[in-house]
Amino acid sequence: MTMHFLSRDQVARIHNLSPESLKFYTKKDLVVPPDVMIGGDALVGQVPGLDPEVEAKARPRPGWLPITAIAWERVGRGARLDLHGRPSHERVIRSYRGESEGRSPEQLEAAAKCIEAANWVVVHLRREPSDRSSDVWRKWNELFEQASRDHTTARAAFAALFPEQDPPAPEQVLGLR
């Protein structure tokens, strides 16, 4: 069965970006890693007949499965690219303006991680492919199951920080509700 991947230009069009913008995001490591790299010299020595001098001149090309490209949440207009490197749960904590009601930094961080993990589950649910027999659906299912496991792990870590009581909702801890 032939696998079909999207090029960098196609991913840019999906997200209403110019190819140059996506290339910039790639250099800043703001794009989801590609599912496949085509060409380049990575397989020289492993595959007979590949000439190292010729292959060194060929640039590898990234390719993304459609579900990977669609699930990527691109940086929004006016985003602070200088903040890259901070996980999104840290951005949630930094933007928190309410009273912490005596919450520890660990509790705030765990609450933000729970919310982030729950959001990833929702993102995957909204983008389920219709054809359940395809490789795209299988890839989506792997990503969805991983998101679900991450959410369960985050909830357990959050609950462990409230040993004497039932844990409050993560949104309450962050003052979001």
C-alpha cells in the first residue's frame, strides 16, 4: 500500500501560511516533527548503490501524514516567538492572574498540565478521520491513545498533590472557573 504524505508547501497552505513562514517556524522548531524524511544522505552505507558524494548534495525533504499536519496547532498571529521553549502549561501559569489561595507552584503546574492534556484529547477527537480502515486513521488512533494516556497520567499526578482531600478541578486551582 502506498503511503501519501504532505509536503511543506501543502502543510503551509492547510494553515494559511506562506511556505516561507512555515520554513521559519521549522527553523525555530515550532512545527510538529515530520513523519518521514525523503532523500538526503541518511541511508548512505545502509543501502547499496548510494553514492555518498551525490547523496550529500541532496537535501532531505520532510513529509507529514495528513492527520499530523491537521492536528498541529500553529503559532497564532502576533505570537511571542521569543517565548518558545516554554511548555504551554508554563504559559498558562504565567498568565494566571487570580489568587492562588495558598496553592503551591507544583499544584499550579500540575493543574495546567491537566488542562493542556485534556485539550489535546479534544483536539484529536475533533479531527477523527472518517475512514477507519486507513493508515491515516491508525496513525490518528495512536496519537489519540497517547493523548488519552497523557491525560490520565496528568490527572493522577495532580490528584497525588492533594492527599488529604478530593482534588479540586484543575480549572478551579488556576482560577479559570
